[in-house]
Amino acid sequence: MNTELTNIYEALSTLKSKISSLERTVSEQSVEISRLNRIINQKDKRIHALEKENKKLKEGLSRYEKPDKDSHNSSIPPYRESITAKAVHRTNSLREKSSLKSGG
């Protein structure tokens, strides 16, 4: 009976050391998981910012990829243009008025 008690105490001692070892492992893994979650959150923020920037750049680029057709860049005659398209193309001259007479 004495040997049985000794075996039980040894078994309990072994189990206790294994449990404490597992608790340390779980604690270390918990710290590592927290660190990785912080990294993931940083990456998610970065991805979100890049997606936002990408969308903005695509919107800006789309104006140059497919310009609207008008009488200046297609075979559409000027009388078939919309009024807003005509207003966009009519600009004032950038030249300043001269004090000299016109002509030669």
C-alpha cells in the first residue's frame, strides 16, 4: 500500500509539472496571438487606406481612358453636340488686348 501511495504522489507530481508547463505554453501563445492581432489590425488599416487611394486614382484615370465624344474628337457634327458640351469647348482667348491697331 505504501508503494501505491508513492506511485500516486509521483503521478500527481508529474501531472502537476506537465500542467504548469502547458499553462506557460498557453500564456506564451496568448501573448503571441495578441501581437499577431495587432499586426493584422495594422495591415487592415493599411489595406483600407490603399484601397481608398486606388479607388481615387482609378476615378481620376477613368477621365483620360474614355473621353466623351464630341465634334473635336469624333465624326459627330457640331450641331449634334449637347449645349453643355458646347459650353465647355468655348473658352476665352488667353492673349491680352494690344494697344496697337489691327492689320498690317
